[in-house]
Amino acid sequence: MRGHHAHAGTVLAVVHEPPGTQAWSPLVFELCGLARTDTEAVAARVAERHRGYGVELDGVEADGVPDAGHGGRYLLRLTPRDPAGHGGPLTDDLLADLLAPLAADTIAVSGQQRVLLAAAVESQAGLGRYVEQLFWDWTGPLDLGRFTTAWQSVAEREAVLRASFDWAGAARLVLHDRAVVDVVHHAHTDVGWSELLRRDRDRGFELYRPGLLRVSVLDGPPARARAGRTPSRLLVTYHRALLDERGARLLVRQFYRSYLAGGVLPGGDRRPDIRDHGAWPARREAPGARGHRAAAPPAHAAVSPGRPGPPPGTTGGPGRIQRRLGPPQTSRLRSWAAGRGAGESSVLHVAWALLLYRAAGTDGPLPVAFGVDSSGRDIPPRAVADIPGLLGDPLPMTVTVDPAAPLVDLLLQVRDAAFGLSPCASVDADRTRRWSGRAPGSGLTETTIRFDNHPALPENLRAELAAQGVWVGVPESAGGDTPLPVTLAAHCDTEGSLVLTALYDRARLTDPDASDLLAQCVRLLRGMPRHPEDTFTVGDALGLLATSGVPRVSPPPPGGVQRHASAVLRAGEPGADLVCLVTVPGVTAGAYDRFVHEHEGPERIVSLSAPDRRVPPGTLRELLRGGRRLILCGTGPAGLVAHEIARRAARHTGEVPAVVVMTGVGGAAESAEALSRALRAVRARSG
């Protein structure tokens, strides 16, 4: 009997009996319901990426056995080559490669992507978190057919638009052969602009599916007589874990090229792209990067933008406030900084360092620390600057604020600190945390400053659009989100103004406190250039805020009581196996409900919630009571937890008392089907 080829959207599933007490025992996985060619693809992927194992794929005849998941049984055997070296327990990297979709390629995510992905999939606030938007006006003829085809052509050329995420084990970016860019046209009578913005943001994205950018076209109202054509409003909505704003603007530029070429971009995949960028740190770690361990902020550094305060009293969610320094003020700021050998970004860093120092409420010198967002594009070759994606990571900058020191000394200190971060473009915050000895999950800073460089529309493209009677506005951003209490984004607009946008967590800051924080930052940026004398001190600069209160920032909201709840979902038949569905943050909503509703097996089914990804011994003993065979099931990130429960049981009992079913990440229906497929394979073993 031959298995079926896995189609797009199929969630992979494996059955595994964890080894006993010997860490170097072979790891054996049954690949459920795959054709031979698909199992060979999984085996080849594991062999290529996990050289510490000898990899064997065995086909086991299924004669006389009930359907074991639409085909014969295929066992993947991983034998450690060196018992004293590689091999051993199941790792998140190995699980990722076992369960990743059968797609063209997978690449590791950046540190910032990992943080945003975890925040998004574990959020209780719905799909609309960490979704960002660009909008602008299109005046002139708009061929919707060519418009749609042009975006699809960009997706065929840019790998990032064919990407999805996988987080069953180590987080990965999955690159598919094809993805559809969703383009929706709205008449002006269908929906208002504000409603369209909100509705499209709240719709969010299913991160396990490709197509993490979509486009909306909202027609303008009919033009009055002799008033000319009214513009259409274009909206691009995308997930922040996939793209930064520069990356989204680069894709808009590619769309223009495609539209002007009749809707089709010539050539295949543009290279270099996110695959090449992702491989760069693995090939080369810049000299001095390892020394970045010393740049981790000291434990006593001031990192909070405000003094401790009560919870805001809101349900949370993202907040956004924007302020501008006009062109004359921005020019004066830039000249003042240049006269001291620095740029306007360094002045912004100085202002933020002063706000952190002030919030600490101390006297005398004190280190302060905040994140400085790196675009990830300041590396050779030059073509890297045009790669769309989320390529960089915030790096912690630590400077010492001394009220008695000249302000110019602090300016030069932050300038030199920024230069010192340049060799560390390949170092993400996770590595810095590990090198510093900080505990897993602990943050290094509470705020990040991002200085965005928006690519201008080339004049030749603007001229070609004009030749076709089309005028396009400059894209503007709407919304925004941050996993930190505050992220400050800055850019210079086309009029020469410095635009500051504070993105903040409304569960940590009230709207008035966030507004005060940004207003004080603007006051410092306006006030410091008015004092060019070298005798102007850091304390004098702090005096510019003497009449202002210090904003309040509440501590992180409690994540709820970490109870390990269990419940019986189906009584099952007497003596039948006990199926335990393990739930952790990041499991696809509705997957287990769908499985319980549709599964036709005789098993008793219980649920086990492990919000901290740990299970106490008492709960484990309860699961092992009753003499039933225990089948621990985990979809997505719960698979590794289910495996660890089984390993712990093996250590306690000296035998293997449980079977583990692990599936990849997918929709509720696909995940439920994968669980059922794997359980049929388990029954077939004893059939």
C-alpha cells in the first residue's frame, strides 16, 4: 500500500517512544501518512542539518494491519555517531526539521522575529497584534487587473512574500514555492476609511500560512464636474514579524516596477534575498562581535522610561502617539550635532538617556541602557540594502549619565557607543543575554529606539507613472505595535521634519503618561541646541524638564496563575488508551476541540494545560494511574513538552510508559487531522 503525497497545508505528524535512561539511545520516529518520497525528503533534511546522527529510513510492511495513516509505516532512526558528543534528547532544532512543512526551504528567524512571533502566537488579544500598515493615494487611471497581477508578480520574485512561520520546535521561516497576494477592491460606499483600517488590522494573519501581506484598494467618491479625478486610497497590511517598514516600502517600489512593465517583472527570484542574509551570520561573525558580551547592560542600569506606577486600568493593547520637529528645528538640531561630530540620531539617543536617568530618581553617575534597532542592512554587499524583510535586531546600548559632566561628553559617548555596535550586526539579543549569563527569557532593556530610513521613490519611476497619468503619494504608516513598554521610531519626512512616533503597551503606560514621555523627549531635542556652550552640563539639560512630572510605568501584568489544569474531554471505552492533549501557549486555537469532536477512536481523552511548559510530578503520577497506555499528544510547540513529560516518566519508572504524538503547526482542521492520523498509526502497532 502506498502513501499519499503531502499536499500544501498538510501538517506533518510523528509517533515516538522516548528512549530510556541512556541519553545516547537511538531516536526512532514513525512518519505518519506520508508517501515514500516525502519521508525521504524529511530524512534528507534531518541528515543534512544534524550531522551528529546517523540517519536511516526503514519501511515496515503493513500487511494485515488496519490503515496506518493512508500507507505503510516508515520509521526514521537517528543513531548518535558519538555517545559522548552529539545526539541525545530531542532538541527544538531537531523537532523543527522533523515537522517543518514539506516546502522548498526553511531558514532560522532573527532574534527580533523570534520575540515578535512568540508574542503574536501567545497573545490573548486576537490576531490583530503586531500588524502594521502603509497607506497612500493613487490619482489617475488604475487598471485593477494589472494591479493584482503586478502584486502577484512581486510575490513570485520576492521570497519574503511566499514565507510563513513554523514554531513547532525552533522558530523557522518557511519559504513556499507559491503564495497569493490577497488584493481586495472596495467601492467608496462599501466601507469608510477608518473602518477599513481597523477591520483589516483586526483581521490579522494566520502566521502558519504564506500570504502575510495583503493589499486593499478603496475608491474615492465620484468627482464633481470639472474637479478632476478623485484619488483612490491604497492600503498595504503586513505582519511586523515578517517585514520592517523599510522592507514594506521596498516591496511597494517593486510593485510600481511591475505595474509599469504591464504587470509582470522579468526574471526569477531576486537575489540576494532573505535566504542569503540569513546565511551571512553563519558564515562570518564580525571581529569584535564576541566582545559584545561586555556590552550587556549591568544589572543596576536604569532601563525603565518611568517610575513605578499602578496598572493603567485599561485592557491593554497597542498605543501610538506622534510628534514632529519642524524643518527649522530639525535643521538646527542637525547642525548642532554635526558641529560636535555626531548625527541627529545621537542627539535622540542623548535625549532618551536623559529620560531614563530622570526616571531612575537618583543622583550622581548612573549607567542607563536602551535598545538601538539595527536594520540588518549595513553589511556588504551593497545589494543587501534592498532586501525586504525583518533583518536586524535591537542591540543594547549602555552609556553613563553624569549630571556634572558636559553635555557634549554624553553626546560623544552615545556616538562612540553606536559605532561600537557596528561589528555586532550578526549578534542578536538572545546571544548577548546568554553571553552575559542572564536567565532565559529575561530582557536586557525595556525600550528601543528605531531610526527609520525610508527609501525614496526613484525619479525615473515617478516620471514613468506620470507619463501614464498616475500620481502617487508618499506612503504613510498607520498603527504599529511593540512587545516592549515603549518603542520610539524616528524618521525624517519629505519636508525635512523629524517625525517621532511612540509605540507603547497600554497595559504598562497610560495614554497621558506616554504623551508626557514623548513631549519631554521633544522638549529636550528643541532645547539642547539652544545651548551651544561647552559649559552646558548634563544636569543643565535635565533642568529643561524641571517643571515636568516623571511618567509612570506599571510593572508587567501578571500572566495569570500558572495552574496545570486537567479535564476529561471524553470518557472513552473501558481499557482503551488514554490520550492526553497537552496545551501550551502557541497551540493553534480550536485544534484540540476539532479533534475531540471528529475523532472516532475508542480512546479516553483528557486535556492537560501546562502554561509554563512544565508538569509537576503529581500530575504525571495521576496520568500513569489506571493501567491504560498513555499517549501524550502535542500540536506545534506542545510536542516538545509532551516529549519531555514522557522522558521524565521514563526516568522515574525505568521504562517507557508513554507514546508521544507530535504534529507540526497548522490550522485547527489540519492539526486535528494530523492527530487522528498519528493515533491510527499508534493503534496499528497493537492491531
